[in-house]
Amino acid sequence: MPPAKIQLKGQFELDRRAPEALSLQIARQLQAAIEEGRVTRGTRLPSTRALARTLAVSRNTAVAAYEELAARGFVRSRRGGGVSA
């Protein structure tokens, strides 16, 4: 069975005037969603391009958010295989 996909549109509140970087805001909110069970382990997350487009941020911001979550141990990424919670 292929991993489930997640829809993130409308689930994030980004404050572009906050001192916290957008990538950290995204990482914090995704981490909370994983911890609260709204995103289950094994769920395939959107590509960095799709995440960036959905949230109206740069792709570099999306990459940084996923890298932060990977460093914290909340997601795994594989080249060509996407990012999974």
C-alpha cells in the first residue's frame, strides 16, 4: 500500500512580520501536527516545490523547513523518494 498523502493548504498560519524565520514557523507547525497525530508516521509530505507553492514561500524556505524537521528526527527524506513523517 502506498504511503498516504497529506493536504496542507489552509493548515498553516505564517506571520511574515514575526521575528521567527518562515522556515522555522513551518517546521514548528508540522512538528506539532506530527506530535498531535494529525500527520501520522509514514505519511508522505508534499515536495518542497509543492509546499513552497501552497504556502507562497520560496523553495529554499521549504527545503530549510524539511531539513530542520529531519535534524529533529521528525521526517525522513530520500532522494527521488520524497519526505515522509
